[in-house]
Amino acid sequence: MRITGSSSFSGNVSSIPTGELADASPVARNLSTPGAGVEFGQSGQSLSDLLTSADDTASSVASFFSPGGASANSDVGSFSDFSDISRSSSFSSVNSTASSEASDSANAPKADDAAFLDNSRFSSPEALERWAPMVAHLPPEQREQAAKELNRPIAAAWMAREDGPDAAKAMEFINDNPALKTAVDTAQGGTADGKITNKDLKTFAKNMEKAAKSADKDVENYQKDNPNADPQSLEMVRNAAVMRANMPLAQAADPHNELGVEGQTKVDDNVGADDLKNLAANNPGLSGALKQSCSTWSQAGFLGQLDEAGMKGRAKAAHSPDKLFNAKNLSEWIKKSAPTNGGQFASMLSDAATLNSVDGIDISKLNANVFDNPTAYTGAQKAAVMIKLQQTQQSVIAGRELRDTENTEQGLTDRIAKLQADPDVQAFLNDSVPKEERRLVSSDSALKDACVKQADSVNSGQALQTDMATADKAVNKHNPNPDYSSAISGLSAQLQLQHDLFPDTQVPNPRDVVSKNPQLESTIKDSYTNNFANGGALKQLLGQKKVDGEQAMQMMAGQKAAYDSVLSSDVTDSVKEDYANSTVRELQDSKKGRKLLEGKTDESQASALASELLAGGGPKMLRSVMGFMSVKDMLAHGDKLGAAQAIYDSTKYGAQAIKGGVDAGAKLLGREASVGLGRMAGQMVGRAVGMVAGEAAGMAAGMAVGASIPVIGWAIDGAMALGFGISMIIDAVKKHKAQKAFDHNVDPVLDQFGIAKAH
């Protein structure tokens, strides 16, 4: 299998040589120089100054993660480190004694501790090929040893079945690693009995080989489907694949599964944080890569990414996060939920950090008084309640075809919105989430290096170019106009993440990145004209089967908001009249649009506003009433109060009018549109005030999207539940049984916080 991180560009975004992009920040360039030390730099300096000045005295992007703020030397290379790896030559010429740096774990095994396994015929180059995708991120000279470490459980099991001294040594190795011993012991029956047979050994080895093959296939398919995935996303997928390949071990890692312990339990398919921590801490012969994977996925935030991966319909409606996952969850996460670009990674990391922020906060004794007397509770408590309600909301939405959930959804939305607007919640999350993001990234050296590389790519415009090229590939005869709103939104999300990860550096804003790359800017301008002045975006949206006129209008508004955030007022001002006229024209020319204009939609503010429009307002009213006049236009006319009110009104409108709920919202700008389980929405009021007062510095890149009323954007965040979007709605189910399971899942939380139940 070939693993590549190189970018290929096609379609409407022409391939721009790296040298023709804006001057790249020297993060990766400086770090790739052998022996290049990264000194400290002064807060407020540019990224270039921070990394090139010999007299820098404050933290740089790379040294920021060093313990105690110490200066850091690094050999992080450029994107060429993710170059192609040939299966036939991955391991054949590498020194077998090279030490592995696949893990930050202090108890990573030494190569000579298990040399009899690593250098045996059971660790041949052919046998090690199954681990190629999971060590591809390492320098070539380290890959073979890292693969041998991952292969040790399989090698030990096969070797222990043979005769002679090596078989005894292999069995000793198995006995010295409790999780491995239990996994082998239970390979046949699931309950440890202390009797390891040749059949147990063979079954375990086969199970491990099968798991590794599945993980290999998962990564291969991910790479095939996402050839331009960013290094951060690739690292997360690799990390998940390591865990997938070792699930037979992880499933047996609970100490309660061991023979003779009090309350001995049977091994099952589920794995939790304690299992992973035990696997990493008490099995000295296992690989450093596996221990790092345990460290990653045992964190509450990342564990929450796996918890419900692949669930849909009845399963989702009846399930609440339980901090357990199985092999299927891992494969489903890689296939359907793993980030595929930098914007999605930024969203995922923010979600994980948000969950980490509230992990361990006890809300079991709290009730509706949280909403009646909010000052009696801490920001942390209220934030934990908000996250719990968002998780419950996802299950409720998934249960729409089981129960009438309208009142329940409204109750959840109202309470979530109240908590998001709470200053204590905002202060808590704005402080804790960036800290948790930094902690999550710094805990994994490979992920840290990937983030540094991606920062350079983002700031130079290379990442935006790649994401725009991906958008070009979606063009077809039914959708001839490329939509770059997702790429732009991803740029904003990544710059927001840079603000969080590197608070002492000067991070560019999205408009700066675009303006420094004239060819990209020109492409975005052309797309802006085609999509909004000429009506291309609305026409395409109205042509989608599952999108009605109301949703199409909202989605278009969100798309335009993203474009507005990176284009000058000269450009956006020049298309205002054409935008309004083309919008009315496209609505009148389509059945869905006419239905909206005639007010024949579901009850919402939209139909009433459309009626006003037809009554004589015309395009001018469309701009103001429906939220198409940008906030910056209002500010330009001195209407500061109107600007703030427009943000609030459009947010309220968006939350009420998206008929498809989160489903419709998720289509707007992709997963990266919703960052941090509502953290961005929780800052809505602060953003509005900041925009009007001109105090945008603390809001970072996300503020830029607020340059135009992002109806859908806020609505997604306001309704967003855990993960990257709502799961698919109910399949054909046996309704009565499913209703009972659904009620059992959501009713306790609804009762606890005084929210109407859906029955």
C-alpha cells in the first residue's frame, strides 16, 4: 500500500508552485534544518520574526509545546516526510536495531528486550507489511523496528507453539504482559482459566492478524478516498488504526478479566479508558506506538469521538455516550467520521477539548434550577450541563420517527442557547478549551509535529489551495459552479486553532491569507460572482432533492457569509443588487422557490417574511429582511445597533427555520462549520459586541465569518450535538420496542432538567 501526503491539484484551482504561494511561515522550514534550534520570541511579533530572529525570547510555535517552556530542537521535516512508501521495500533494508520513537511513553520497550521475537522468522519483512500504514509517519530508519514492536504479540503467540528454548522465552514474554496473557487465555472462550493451549495461541494469533488486516484496509480505503488529507488527520487515522489492529489485546486489558481476581469478569467486545490506561501502564513488552494510541484514545475528548461512531437510527436514538467503544466503532470512525482536511481536524480537536474540559464534573445532583438561578452555579457546572443536553439532543433528533419530538427539541434548544449565552460558561470554555487543545496535541509528538507542519501550509495558502481543489472535484453537470465556502470555513477554523495552540504568535486572519495569494483570490472572486451575483449557488441548492426552498435560502446565506469573510468590501458591494435580483429570479423560476415565496412552507418566520417580500418589498426587502445585507454594510452606514440586532435575529431565525435541524445545517459548510460543541455559538453575543465595537482581536479567525450574517453557521452551532453531525434518521424499526428504548435513554435527562418528554 502506498501512503502519501503530497497534494495534487485539479479542476478550477490551477496548481500553483509552492514558491508562488505567499511566503511560507518558516515553521516547518526552520525545523527541518538539521540541528536548527527554535528560540523564544516576543509576544505580538509576526510568525516569521518569531522563528528567524536569533534574539527571540518568547515561545515559538514549535517550542510552545516543550515542557516548562524550554527551547526545543526538532527534526520535523516538510510534507515530503509523508512521501510514498512501497510495500515491497518498506522494511527490507532498515537496520533491525533502530530505536522506535513511535511513542512518548516513558515505559516504551527497548529493542533488545524482545530481540528474540523481533529477529525471528515470525517478524519477517512479509509479516511486517501489515503494519506499514501504522508506521508510515516515522523516518524510514525507524519504521522496521516500530513494526516489529507492533508485531510482538503475534510473533510471541506463534513462537510459543513450537518446541525448544525460544518457545519457553515466548511464553515467558506472554506471561510478563498481563493483557497479552489474558487475551491469549481467553481467545477461545472469553473467560480466563489459566490454561493456555496451542489452540488458544493459534486463535489469538489469527485474531490479531485479522484485526491488523482490517486496520490496514481501513487506512488504505481512507487514503484512497482522501488522497489530499492533511497530516494531522492522517495522524489521527493512523493512531486509530493502531488501536483497531490491537483490539484483541485492548478488549482483554481490564484487570478484572485476569484469572483469580475478585469479581473476575468475562472478556467482551467493549473497551474503555481504564482498559487502555492499564494496557499502556502494565505491559512493558508491548509497542510504544500502541501505548501512545492508548494515551490518545483514553482521553475523554477523543474517546467521545469513538463512542457512538457508526450508530444510526434506532441504535442512536436509544444510546447515550457511555465512554466505551469496540472494533466496529473504530472502523466506522475511520470510514465516516475521521477528519479529512485541516478544517475538520480543527473542529474535531475543539470538540475533544470541550469534552475534556467538562470530564469529571458531577452534575448528577443538578436540576432545572440551573436555568432559574444560574448565578448559583459555576461556569464549569453549567458548561457540563450544556454538553449533556447537546448529547441528549442528538438522541432526541435521531428519534423523530419514533416520537413527536418537536416540543422536546424546542425545550432542549432553548436551554442550550441559554447556557451558551451565559457569561460564566463562555469564560470557562474560552479559558479551558484552548488549554485542553494544547494538552491533547502536546501529549503526542507525532500529532504535534503534524500540527506544526499544517500551520505552515495554512499560513502560506497551500492548505486552502488543496481544499479548493477538492471542491473542484465535486463539480458536475448538475452542479457546475464550485463552492469554496467549505474550504474558506476550514481556513478560518484552522486559524482559530492556531490562536488556541500558539497564543504567543501572531496568526494571520483569513483575508490576509487569501489576499497574499492573488491566483486563489481571483478564483474565489470568480466563484463569488457566479454563485451569488449570477444565482448559481441558489440554483444548485434548489436542485437538490432533499433540500426545500427554505433550507436552500439558509444554506446559500451561510455560503455567502464564508466568501464575504475573505473578500474586500469593494468586491462584495459590487454584487449586492445582482445578488438580490438573481435570488428573486431563481426563487421564481423553481417550484420550491415559488412555494417559499407563496408562503406554502411549514410554519416559520421564513414564509411570513416571504409574503412581505411579495407584498411589495422586492429585492430591497429581501436584502434586509432575510438577512442578506452584511453586517459590515450596516456598520458602514453607522447602524451599529442594527448590526448587532441583525446577528441576533438571524441566529434566532436560523435556529427556528432549519426544517431539517442539524441535518440541513451539516450540509452548509461541512463539519468544520461547527467547532467546539457550541463554543462558537456560545460566543455569539460576545462576537456581535466585538464586531460592533471593533474589538475583534480576542475572537480570532472565527470572527471573520461574522462579517456577514451567517444564518446557518450559528444555527448549526446552536443545535450541534456531539461529533460531526447528526446520524442518519431512523431506519425501518419495530416501533414499540424502539420507543421504549428511546424513552429509557433520554427521559432521565429530560426529567432531571425539567424538559418536556416526547410522549
